[in-house]
Amino acid sequence: MTFPKKREILLLGTVEPGFEEIEDLFAASLRTQAEVNAQLCIYVGERCVIDLCGSAVGDKSYSFDTISNVFSSGKSLESIALAWQVSESRLDYGARICDYWPEFSGDGKENLSIADLMRHEAGLSALNVSIEPSDLWRESIKANKLGELLAAHPLRFRADSPREYHALTRGWVANEIFRRVDPAGRTMGEFYRQDFCLELGAQVYIGLEESDLEKRSLVVPLSLSDHLRKSLVPRMMGRAVKHSVFELGANLLPMMIGMRDRSTRGSPVPFVGMDSVGYFNTLAIAKGETPSANAHASARSLARLAGVMACEGEWMGKRYLSESAWNAMHAEPVYRSMGMQGTFCQGGVAEFAIPKTGSSRLARSLNVGREGFYGWMGLGGSIFQWHPEKRIGFSFVPTGLHVLDIVNERGKAFQSALLRLV
């Protein structure tokens, strides 16, 4: 899919007085940056202070209710889903995975805890086979096709650290755990459709149905050649990317060096037939439940969920997570390297803080400007995070993917401005 050229700039939304700076930043990004369509929604407490929707290419069909793939922002959705089971007293982060899934054993798997999995320390960063997309459809998951594969799969760890980014697999394993402890045997996709999001009026989908497709805006990756070409334009002459290939390369290079000893070297592509990130636009993948990389949502919906989390599980007069479950989800932060240095809590959400002395440039880029937030972000753009101290629920959902921007600098600009205002 070709990255479209700008046409008519469309911008809709509401902004509370005092937050105009962020509206100006959003409008400027549509005019001057390599955007396609984008949404930005922010809550402070129970007040929606920013609700913006824009198209840089004149897409009149794009609206506040349009959903898009948010990629790894879905990792926070799987964390919330498991936290809900903790809240219902069905799950404990310190328990072993095999306590809930007895077949998940052998090769050391019987020693892995829920917390190990959620901190990306389960030795299953990638699989040794490519998955048929149809094996991730809900009916196939319930027939245990993926579960059998995961239960029998060998573990592989890096030599110097137990942590290695489980880009897709963390969600697959977490979904298997979720459906085994859920009284109705539901998957995470069913849980979000039938339960958690209904009362919030949120549109969050893990696994699309035919009726959802008309609400979807496809993601459009910015190619390396396009990014390089735009990077050669000086900033003062209206460079159409916030950070050049050369600036982002300063982050990418140390991460690539840090991943030289990765256990996943030589692993096949995740899905049969996958040839690029655009493969996630295909119906076969969109229908599947890959919580870690294939959740679809609007910024409004994610911001409401982030608002719940920012207010410690209680929002608009309803408690969604018990106080003890919320605390447990954010407890036991562990700082380790997984190619990039970062902190993950036992519930699987990252904690962003002022980097430790001696931290890498990449760790500083990941954290500085979003200190105090929890959550994660998605490939090339989306951000779904919350700030409990300031009670901020934050969501940015673009359809233009800047794949080289691995810490989502362009969305972090809104977070940095927000922290100055709240």
C-alpha cells in the first residue's frame, strides 16, 4: 500500500480551555508530518479534555468511531484482561502458569509464573513454526489448536537476560490462560465485546467480525525509502517526518546490537504467508485473536479504558477492578534489558520513569517525556497509557505507521506537552 499524498486537511473535535497547545500540536502534525488519519483522546480524571480526529489526506469517511489496528498497544489490553481475572479472585500473578493450564509443562515451563510471562521472561519470544492465520480465529482457539502448540513448544532464552520481547506470543499464551480461568471459557476477544467495554461504551476488538470491517481504517506503513527521502529535507524547509532516519537510527542501532544474542535468530515469520507489516490488514489476520499485535480500537475507546486505569479501577461511579487487583497489576516493577532497557510490572504494563544513571540513549528516548505513565505502545505510532498520579488517561491512534520510530516519539510529543499542563 502506497503512503498517500496530502490533500485537504480535515480536523474535528473539542478541546477544554487550557489545552490549546496540544490541539495546535495535533493540527501541525496533520499539516507538516507524514500522517494519514489520526485520533487523539485524553481524559483528566473523569473529564474528557481533548477529543480530536483528523485526516491529512481528506478522508471524509474517517471519524471518531473509526477503528484501527493499534498493534502492541493491545499488550495493555491483555494486561487489563488478566487483571480483571485477578480482581475476580481467579488468578494470581505469583502462581505458575501450569497451575491453571496443566498441559503447559516440560522443558522448564512448569516453573514459569504469570508474572514471568507478563514481564516478557517466559522463553517464548518467537515460535519455531509459522502459524496459520485461521488457527487464531476464535473457534480454532477454543478447539485448542494454538494451545496444543504452545503447551508443547520448547523454551529459548537469551544468554545474558531472561527478558526478550514477546511481540506476538505473550498475548497468545495470556489468552489461553484467560479462557481457562474464565467461568464461561471466553477468550479475551469475547470478554471485551461482551463485558468490560459495554458499560464504558467503548469499541475495542480483539478479532474482527464481518460487521466490524466497515468501521475499520487500514494502517499504511511509511516505507524506509519514503522515510529516508523525507529525512533529507531540512527541518526549516518543512521536513515531513518529526524525526529523521538518522535520528531514529541512533536509537535503532544500539537496540540491534543489544539483540545480537537473541534466542529467536532464524525463527520463521509469525504467520504463514506474511511478507510485510501490511499483512496485518488482511481479513484472515484481522479475524484472529492476537491480543499483543492485532487489537482494533478508536482513541476514544482506549482513552476511556486508560481513564479507568488512571483512576485506579474506579470510574464514573463504577468499580471495574478491585483496589487490590489494580495495585497488584502495577506492583513488583523489574528493570532489565530486552534489547532496550525498560521496567515491566508483574501485571505486564511498563512503568515509565526518569532513566537510571548510565542508561542508554534508547532508554532515555523511551522514558523522558512520559515519566509517570504506565502501559505500552504500538508499532509505528499508537500509544495507550495512563498516569495515576495526575489521573491522565491517554490514547493516540494514527493509521500512518512510522515503523522506524520504535519508541513512538511523535505521539510522545503530546504526552510531554500534557505533563507541562496538568
